[in-house]
Amino acid sequence: MKPYSLQIFYVVILTLAGILLELLLPTLMASIVDIGIVNGDIPYIIKIGAWMILCALAAVGLTVGVSFFASKVAQGFGRDVRKTLFVHVENFSLQAFDKIGPASLITRSTNDVKQVQDVLNMILRMMTRAPLMLIGGIILAVSREPGLSVIFLGALPLLAILIFIISRKAIPLFVSLQKKTDKLNLLVRESLIGVRVVRAFNRVQAEKKRFNTANEDFRDTGIKVNKLMASLFPIMMIVMNFTSIAIVWLGAIRIDQGHMQVGNLMAFLQYAMMILMSLIMLSMGLIMIPRAQASVKRINEVLSMHQEIKDPDNPKVVKNGKGLVEFQNVSFRYEGAEKPVLQHISFRAEPGKTTAIIGSTGAGKSTLLKLIPRLYDVEDGNIRIDGIDVRDMTQKQIRDRIGYVPQKASLFSGTIAENLNYGKKDANEEEMKEALEIAQATDFVMKKDEGVHTFIEQAGANLSGGQKQRLSIARALIRKPNIYLFDDSFSALDYKTDAALRKALHAVTSDATIILVAQRVSTVVDADQIIVLNEGKIAGIGTHKELLANNAIYQEIVSSQHAEEAGA
């Protein structure tokens, strides 16, 4: 809020000025009745009436100013919090990201921030106005007619108790409502992302039932909250109306006894309404604040999560490094896991050579690759690039030297060119065409009317699995790094395209370090070094011929794949 201190100051000053003008109006009206009308003084009535009009117009102008600055502060605050959340989450390790989950992070960055933003706007416009009007109204009402002020001794405590009871009941419901919003978002996200699986397994009705259960649960909680809020205002109106009746009744008795003038009664009645309306405004704020508190707590849970992967205070710089990657007794486990995913991994991946990693599903192949760019940090041991521990380098320095192709091809909505620019910001069209040609993507890209400027739908929905994979490879190739990491990046390619791609790749990456994860033996057969992983441990290292001769696990993988091919 610090950047908006000046605007908040303007809100308070304008609110104060507007309230003073509004509090002046009943006094002016009382003067018109008690002096102008009683004495039949038309010029006096016109004069005071003109002042009333000017005060009312000025109060309207000041209220518009308050709304303008309050909206500016609230919208700016919302923008800043969303930006802070986004930047903070972008720096999370994958473990921290997985802990909260994408559905909840989306809700916290949008719905929760909106709740806080709306309440902030209301606080600036109403919660600053209500206390000032309440205090000013009480002072002027008591100073004008102390005898009638005893009515407030019954009305104000009654309203305060009512607000307290409803707020106490509302807070847990608002917290529950936000959690159920999370659950609803999660179900919608899962159903939309997995729509093909849902239909393929004929589970549409089951998903509808699952969604309806969560949706009705959300609805029921929302109804409970709205019932509480709906019950508040009728009760308040009853209290206000009975207060008005009491004031008029007692005031009429005092006028009849000659202790009070009609104008004074009218002014006192208006001050009473101002006091009670300010209490209603406060109650609205107190009802909305619990929901914002629940949202604030959820936002702070994200912001308070420490970045597990940090840059060192005094990072070391690699000068003229060629991309030598060394694993030295590396172990790693996911949070909450009973045993490590990787145990005592040691090997060297040298520049100009291809290191392939093969093994059964769940052996830890993809995890091993993710440790190199510090998407996760090792538990024991260390990973070195050109002799320097990756934890002694900045994340930017590490990742600028790596071309990473993930197991699941991730493309963003935009043109093919914009996706390739993720690899290199200033890449020109010639560089793009070269990368596409090596990745065996030229045939389908150039057949499109707009070539590299063809639009890709969200998550590459208008492309096949093989096309997405080849574009992901092209994106890594275009930056021409020292180290290439291919995480099962050829699985969606046919054997002919796979072979052509590896041949083209070998020609342009002869000086780089290539580490690739693969399931197919045909992909790793020409590698300079093959690492066989089994249950998170290295079961063998060597060339295809060496492992085929003396490694039982590798022999099983080769024979099983040959059997599958023969059967096919």
C-alpha cells in the first residue's frame, strides 16, 4: 500500500470534507424551519436554501473524487499483488509448485486477489466515511438535543451485538467458500484438460456427477452466507425505523412542552439516520472483511513460501566453458517420499559426445535430467558444469547454457515464431528455418499458408503429438547451447523421422554435450555412452555393444523391444 499513500491521503481528506458538508445540511435546514418559516423571512429562506444547494453539490463532487482515488488505489493494489504472486510462483521449485497445485494457484491469483481488491475499495469509500460520519453525527446530535440522545443507548448496542454475532458466523463460512472454489476449479480444470480421456473411457456421466456434487456443495455454502447477509439488513431497518418512531414520539412531546423546536427535531432525526446508516455501512464492511481475510490468508500462504532454489550471494562464473556435466554421488527424493528416487548417481557427460539414459518406467530418468537446470535441487552429492557446482552459479547462467526439451511438449498460444523465440529472443527467420529443418519440422510448417507465422492454439491443440515434439526440439536447437537435454523427446516420432532427426542433430551439435532420455533402444544405439537406470540406481554404463554383452538389464530391454517389433 505504500506506493498509494498520497492517493489514500486524498481519499481521507476528501471524505472528511464531504462529511462536514453533509453534517452541515441538517443544521441549515433547522435554521430555515425555526427562523425562516416561523418568522416568514423569505430572503433568509432563499439565502440558506442556496447555501444548502451549494453544500450538496460540493459534497457530490467530493464523493466522486473519493470514488476516483479509491478505485485507483484498489485497482493498482490488485495489479501489484497479482504481479507479485506471479513472479513469486515463477521462482518456485517444482516441488513447491506441486505442493499447492495449479488450480489453487490460479484461484489465489484471480478470485482471492479480486476479493481483497473489492474489500479495499469498499474500505476506502465506506469504512473511512462511516466512522467519521458516526462520530460527527453523535457529537452534533448530542449537542443539539441531549435529552433525545438516550435513544441511542438502546439502538447502538443492539446493532453492535447483531453485527458481532453475524460476523462470527460468517468468517468460517467464507473460509469454507474459498476452499470450495478451489475444489470446483480443480474439477473443471481436470475435466477440460482430460476431456479426451473422459470421453474415450465413457466417463462423461461420472464426471458430471462429480462436478455436480462439488457445485451443489459450493451453492449450499453460498446460500448459507447469503442468508446471513440477507437477515442482517431487515433487522437493521427495523431497528432504524423504531428509532425514528421513538425520536418523533419523544420529540413531539418535547415540542408540545415547549422544550424543543420543530426544526431541531427534523435536524436531530436526520443526524440519527446518518448515525444508523454509518453503522449499516460499518456492518457491510465487517461482513465483507472476513471473506477478504480468508483470501488474504491464502495469498500469504503462497507469498510466505520460501524459494527453495536460490542464487548464491557470490556466484561463480564459467569462462569459455564447453559444457562438461558431472554427477558426483547424487541422491534425490521428492518431498514426503519414503525412499530416494535417485541414489548415488555418478557419471560424466562430455562435450562432443552423446550420453543416453535408458531404463524402466519410474527408474528416475526424467528426474535426473531436471536436476541439471536446477528445476529441483539435489539432496546429496553435487552436479557440476565445467567444474563448478550448479548451486554456485546463478539459475540464469545455468539455463542460458542449456537447451531443454521436456517429456511433455509444452507450447504456448501464439505463432510458431513466437514459440521459437522462447529459445532465442532475437532469432531471425533464417535461424528459425534452420532449426525447423534440423528438427524435421520444415515439411509441415512450410506447408501452412503463413509458415512460421501460423497461429498455435493453447497447448498446441491444432497440432499432432509428433509436430509438437518437433517444434519443442526446434525451440531448444535455435539457442545453440553448450548442453542439450532431451527428455524422451523422440517418442512421438516414427522410426524414419527419429533416425533423420538424430542424423541432422549430430551434424550441428558435434561440439555440444547431449544428454538424452529414451525408451526405445533404436534411439540410444549410436550414443557414445549409455547409462542404464534401475530403481534409481545406475545398473550399468557403456556403449550399446558393451552393455549388450555384459549387462543383464540392458539385455532384457533390448530383447523385450525386439520381441514387440517381431510381434508387430
